[in-house]
Amino acid sequence: MYYCGIDIAKRKHEVSVIDEAGHLLSKSFPIDNSADGAAVLFGFFSENGMDKSDVLIGMEATGHYWLSLYSYLTESGCDVKVINPITSDAFRKMYIRQTKNDSKDSFVIAQIMRFGEFNTTELSEENVIALRQLSRYRLCLVESVGDCKRRIIALLDQVFPEYASLFSDTFGVTSLEILTKYQSPEDLAKVPTKRLAAFLSKASKGRFKDEKARELKAVAKGSFGVAFAKDAFAFQIKQLVDQLVFLEGQIADLESEVNVLMKSIGSPITTITGIGPVLGAAILGEIGDIKRFDHPSKLVAFAGLDVKVVQSGEFTGTQGKMSKRGSPYLRRAIWLAANVAAFSDPTMSEYYQSLRKRGKHHLVAVSGVARKMCNVIFVILSENKVYDPHHPRPENHPGSTRT
């Protein structure tokens, strides 16, 4: 048996191949991130009398540059393992001196394959990859929406500072309709009251009429906004509002696609309080195959929700913080779900309140709920059964751990 370690980079990957005794067959060598690069790798196998079935290939799940090579090698019949970078980091520190270079990285990965000290990232189901891609893309769009809103508010604070007091939600349907048509206080002040009232009535479906129109015009006439470069401000606001509406439409379409995928998978994860199709998709996409975790504590660590203990000599810190290792996408999804479950789920709410009574800060208490939710997710996915918030797990259940 031979073991091949590949250190992933954007354009060129570094390869090391060792035998069963851990000896290098040659110096490490680079291959391009292309079909030609894969051909070089297969050529090396042939030159050394190695059949693809006799080689275990390993690579780190770093960034997204590994996906193309992984796909090509698996379709070519290779046995490829994608390992968690945390595993290789720990092994690297133990195995060799701390001298960072690509050659040593690929050699360490090959050694990890030889010793079998790794947790793989299974990508056997196309749906899981799709959920991961769509969920991460959705987060990107959500962040763009947030950035867009902040920029609109910054502009309004300069050109129309009183606007924030006119609507309970600056980015509600009616307010966005107003900003699409009237971007400055001067525009609002000039429009006839009757026409503005009709526009408001249509936009709000009858909620706002004459009274709101008069209020808008009065505030607009007395605005303390800047009086220069008004066209430039109005142009930016118009474009940003259009961009915001477009992005929110894209998110709605994406969530519909996610809902279809989640229905086809039929996972019970959405039965857990606080986890709907969107968060469920993010969690499933990041976890992949739950069988790669043999204990809920490992899922907690993978999400970066475990407590980092500070220790020096005989001192052990008691105010540990989250390690924040592992997948930030998984951590965010579980954290958001925990925020809901802490006030909606009977068991989780009881646990949250117990932490608060012990003097824990709200964020610390939610962190505890998030860790407990990892235990629940582990059991629900492992047993593929519906969650029952009124039926707590016994203490000796493998999915029940103290937090």
C-alpha cells in the first residue's frame, strides 16, 4: 500500500508519496490544478509500478481549491480522503518541527494517511454539496444586503436625517417604495399631497393615506439635510435601493431552491426547535455524514462551540471562551437556532434560565444552549428520528452530555 499526500494551493499542488514504512518514494513534486496536473500524478504512479487501487490519497479541506482535484480523482477511480485541517495541524506539531513549507505539509498529510489518524469529510451525496454551496452563497447575499442597508442609512443621515423617524422600518415595503421614487426631502416636499397620499395607499395596501402624506411633506420641508450635491446623494440612494430589492429577490429565490432540496432529503433536523429549512440546510451542508463523528462532543468541537481552556503550570482558567475552531458556517447556524430555542423550546429554555440564574451573561447562556443543541442534532441525525422537546434524553444516552 502507498500513501499520497497532496497540499492544496490555488494553481499548483504539492505531492508527496510514501510507502508502508513511511519512506518517501522521491522528493515532493508539484502538479498543476488541471487535468494535465492529474496526468502527471498518474504518470508518477505508473513509473513506480503503482496501481491506483494500491494508493490512498489524502488532502486537506482548505478553501475551495481542492474540489476540482477531488472530483477528478474520485471519478478516475482513486480512493481519496479529505481531512479536517485541525487534524493535520495537530499531527504536524507532533510529527515535525515547526517549519512551514509545502513539501513538509504534503509529507505530513501522507503520514496521516499511513497512520489512519484522521476524520474524513464524506462527500458521497450530491445533495449535501449542493446544500453547502447554496447555504454559503445565501450567507454572502445576506451580508451584501446588510452592507447595502448600512450604506443607505449613512446617505439618508446626511441628506434626510429625519427620515428614520417616519417609518418603524426604514426597509419595510412602503418605505422602500417611497425611497425608490423619492430620494430627497426636496422631492417629497414638491409632490402634491393628493398624489403622495394615493401613492402611499397603494404601496401600503391602504394602511397609510392622507395623514401620512401630510406628515411626510411637513418633515421633508423642514429637513436639516445637506443642501449641496443633492443629485449625487439621490443617485446613490436610488441605485442602492434598487440593488437591495434585487438582492432580497435573489435570496427569496435561493431559499425556495433550498426548500426543494430539503424536502427531497427528508431530514428530521427541521423538527428541532429553532431550525427551519434554511438553517437546517446550512447545518446538514457543513456536517455532511454524521457518522464521521463518534461522539457529540466531537461535533461540538467541529462547530467551534467547545470551551477553550487556558492552562499554564498549575493554573487552569475558569473563564473559558469558545474555541471558534472548525466551521464558522456551522457555528453561526447553530448559534442562530439556539437563540430561538432558548426562548421557545421547553427543555432548552429551562436550561437557558438555569444558566441566567447562576449569573451567566445572555451570550454565555446562549452558548450553553448551542452546545446542548449540538448534542440534540447528533442524536436526531444519528438515529434519523423526529425531535420531541417534551421527551428529554436519559443521562446515559450516547447523545446526552453535560455542558
